[in-house]
Amino acid sequence: MVRNDGIVGVYINPKKDTEGKARETISSVLDKHGVAFRLVDNVRSDLEDIDFLIVMGGDGTILSVIRQLYDMDIPIFSINIGTLGFLSEVELAEFEDVLPMIMENRGKIEQRLMIEASCNGVTHTAINEFCVLNEDRRKMVHISVYVNDDMAGRFDADGIIVSTPTGASAYSLSAGGPIVYPTANCLLITPVCAHSVTARPIVVNADDIITLRSEQGDIILANDWQTQTPYSGEHDIVIKKSPRTAKFYKLGEHGFFDRMREKLIYNIKRGN
């Protein structure tokens, strides 16, 4: 994936590296192995000649960078210097050991589904999920959900989550949604604390169109819990698969269920 004449970009979340120790470590390792690289301060404007981007931070950093790379064909390799690091490929201490694998192109690009939400002429993008909440966070939402214009149900709940398979292990999972393999071709609709024992998560095809209609009150649309946009309840929110994908460079050192066990303490015993 890294061209012989290519430049590796390195973006480090400054809030996660206030003392510059991660910057010093990554620079030292790349210099030691003769890798041409450039430290990137602004993902939107500093990627000229870069065909591979190392992202250092936590999961929130990765989500933010992916959305900024939305219209660029640049894969990322993620190094955790945050708290959980569920989306990260390696920890910083592991990087020097796996760097030769990257330079020898022994990994692969894993493309992850992204979604778009359109409301009142504005389009938002997410890699994990969209969540619809009442503008008054003390109150429930009253949302009718349609899949390809077929009414799936009305939910009176604290919120409604529409997530990708990547986001299935995030807020949707906390709200009782299923575990989904990250490369599955589906979308999830998960009510948050619904006021009905029969309200259950819904799995639909990734090509289906999901429409959320507020039956009472104005709403807030949160994407990846990084931005929150208020909308009038008069406007439907239409969510669909994005034509773009998030590109993660994977080495296969940590499988999905290994990561579930390690990061989320998922209770699956290994086989013999």
C-alpha cells in the first residue's frame, strides 16, 4: 500500500500528546527505518503527496479523521494513544515491530461502510452512527421509522440509533443492539431505552433507505457523537449508505473477536 516513492503522513491528536512524547517516539521509529514521512497538523489541507496516513489518538480521533478524509482515497493506519482504542490497529509500543510488515505491504485495505443523513437540504456523514434525540434531552423522542417507505414501527424512546457494522460495537451495543462483524453489509436501527418491551433492534440491508419522522417535537441529530445539529420536527431525516467507504489498513494481527475480548471483555472462550 505504501509506494516506494510515497510519503507517509502522521497525524497526532495534540490533545492526546500534550507533552510530545508520542510525536518523539513515532518520529524516531520512522527515521530509524528510513521511512519518508511528514507530520500533519491539518488533515484537510496537509496531505499533498501523501498516500498513507498514520493516525495517532483514540477512537474519537479516528472517527474525526475519517470524516475529514471523506472525499480522499487515503487509507489510514491507526495507533492508539487514547483510552479504549477499539478501532486502532496497534498500541504505540507495538508499532516498531509491525512497521516492516507495513513497508513490505503485507497488510490489506479493509473498506468499512459509511452512512449519510440528509435533512432540510443538509447532508451529514458518519462512520459509526447517527442518533436522533429530543431537543429537550429530558424528554423522549416519538419517532416513526420507515424502511424503503415501509413503516417499521413507531418508537417512544430516549433516542433512535442508526448505525453501521463498525458502529455496532459502540453506542448501539450499549443500547442493546447486536454484535455485528464490521464488514457485514447491513445497517442497524436500535431504540435507546424504548418505553415498550416489544421494541427491539432492527437489521436491514445496507442498500435500504431509512427515514426517521418525528411525531412530536423538535430533534437533534448527532453523528458519531462529535457534532449535534438541531432540526425542526417538521423535517424527515433520511439515512442511506454513503458512496464512499472508510479505508483501514489492517495487518491481521488482532482479529475482531480478539479485540472484543481484549477491549470490551466480551465473554467468549477460545476454542482449543
